[in-house]
Amino acid sequence: MANLGSAWTETIPSDASIVGHEPPHLRSVWTSIALGLGTNLFWPESGGGSQASLGDLRLGGSRAFYDVASQSSSADTTRQLARAFLASDTSRLFVYESDRTLLAGTPYLIEHGTAAGRGVWVETRGQTLVSSAGTPSLATISFGLVYDATPTTVFTTFSQRSFTHFVSALTAGGFVSEFSFTGPGAQSDVTIAWTSAGTIAGAV
Amino acid sequence: MTWVENKPQANDPLREIADLLRSQKSEISVGVGKHFFWTESSGASAGEPRLSLGSNGPGSARAFYGAQSALSAQPSGKLFVTSDTSRLYGLTSSATTMLLGSAQAIISGGTSEATLPNNTRWHVESGRTGPLTIGTTLYNQNFTTPYAAAAPLVHAQAGSNNPSVTTDVLMVSVLSANSSGFSYQLARIGVNANNSAFVYWRSTGTVAL
């Protein structure tokens, strides 16, 4: 990291400076510019880069805002759009959209134990009210999206007591729940809370 | 034109100075302008990072990139993408690293439940309660952090308090849920050997960002 220090002086040349002193001064200016910009940009000569890469970003050539989360503000939409904010107290990374702040990263994320190939791991969930007339009853529920393959897991929870239930069929787009009422009391329609997880190629 | 640092020399003709200055200014404009507003912008915005569209992009930001073992202290706010584990880290000057993202992170699909509301984030709580008496008792479980206006989705699973009994079917049903908690009951099919059970539960919903 460059520390220009006294090499960058803005008081010379002055009106009283001697013309003959300017050549070495100008050369030092070029060197200072190359050193300074070369910290985060590829820059030729003293910057350590090449003419072909002049101006390209070096690795690590970005830095998010860094402060406590309460200082995060995307109010200035013109200048803040797409900027990043790293919260020093909650360890969360925010990015600013034109009309909102988005959570882009957090140490509390849940990481799947296996890779998703070129896709991403996606979890969908919902609550579906289904008819419960027979024993057993069948309910076909759609995930609302189609996974790349049969999802790895489906969980179901029923809203009424005394139902035995299991997943009787599973596809990339949904599942069939088979359930039976065991009593006591009257059988009625039931809400199934469900969660599925699988992979989807590309962004969601 | 190229960037030069060995000009002007003491004996160079004065008439070369103007051409040199124009050339160097042009090089600065070309180089800085790849990722920062410069000549085409107002003075107020010169030097600000460009958005993807106008940058030598995509984007005027570039994280460190290397093996996870290379994580180290950097000026706070720098980002690091690991080449071997596909994770994104935030760096600090104290060498404390923050895991921020992962290629294996589980994301929430946007087509079930509501699309994530403005300025909110997903929040999960889970727990194990019990042993609780099986019967018609209505149990209540409060969340540590209340959810946003909408009730979260709750899953619950019964767990045996008497593993030696294998003839009973234990069931738990979530009868209602709101932003602060949920209510549930335990039931059993079997020979009545189990009179109590544990409940394992997990709630998923949104809270304020």
C-alpha cells in the first residue's frame, strides 16, 4: 500500500518556482500518481502493472462501508445504489437497491452439507388447506417451482390432532400426502404445513 | 500514448511539455475512467465507482480471491472470495473474519408464501420441549424473537420419552400460530405405554432487517 507522504505536494510549483525545477517535479508527480492508484488499480511503471492493464481493478480492490448496523442507510438512492455495507456489530453484509436494503450475507447462513453443482440449494415452504373426506385421504401439493430433480427432503406438519400421514409420492414439482384420521371427534379439512429442499440451476 | 514516468528530463525542449501533459492527463482519464466516473461526470461525482453498465466490468468492485487458508487481516470492509470452498468473507483489521456467503447456502424460494417483504430477512427458531403429557392439553410455545406481522410456518415432530416402547405412534399437531408463538397438541396411537413425549419444532418466517 502506497504512502505518498511528502512526495505529494500541492503547493508547488508556485508562481515563484523556477521553470528548470519543473521536470523532476513532474516526474515525481507521475510516480506518486502511479504509486497511489497502483494500490487498487493496475497501473504501469511505479504502479507495478502494465500499459495493457492500466486501470483494471486489482484483487481486493473494493471496500464496503464498515460500521455498526444502525448506521446503514440507503436514503441517498442516487449515490448509494449497489453499494455494500458490512456491519461491524452484527457481521451482516447489506447491499443497497434503489428502494430498499437487502441482506446479502450473514454468518448465520445455513450451508448444505453437499454441493449443488452449478445450481443453488433452495428451500420452499407453504401452508395448504386440503380436503379430508376419506381414510386414507390424498392431497397433491405443488412446490410452486420445479427443482432440477426430485428434492432431497419434504417435511409436513398437520394442523389438527389425530392424523397419521406420510409422503406417498414425490416429484420435482410437488408431492402427494396420504393421511388418515384416527379420531376421536369429527374429521374435517386440514391445513398441511410443508417444507421442501432441493437444487435449482442458476439464479432464483 | 503510454504512461511515462521518465519525462520530462532537464534538457527536453519546452515545446514537448504541453504534449506530455496532454498525454499523461489522457492516460489518467482512461485508467481511472475504467471503474470511476471521471471526465463525463460532474465534479461532484468524479471519482465515484461506476455501476456495472458503464464500468470495465462487471462492477467496480473486486474481492480478494484465493484459498481459504489465505484469509488474513485487511483493512476493515474488504471482501474475500475463496477459490477452494466458494465462500464469501468480510475482513477486518483485527483478523476477525465474517462468513457472509456460500455456494452451498440454502436460500429461500420466492414462490411459496409471500415474496420477501421490504427490509426484512428470513429468521428460523427451533427447539426441543418436554417431556409433555400426551392428551388433549393445548400447549403454547413462544418464540424468542417475535416474527414480523405474518405468522411463521411451524413444523413439529414428536419424540419418544420411553424409547423401549416401540408399539406407539406419537403425533403432534400445530393447531395455530401467530407472530409470537404457536399452539400444539400431542396424540398417540398404541397400547398406552407412552404417557408423555418430547416435541421438536422449527419455525421459519421473517423479521425486520
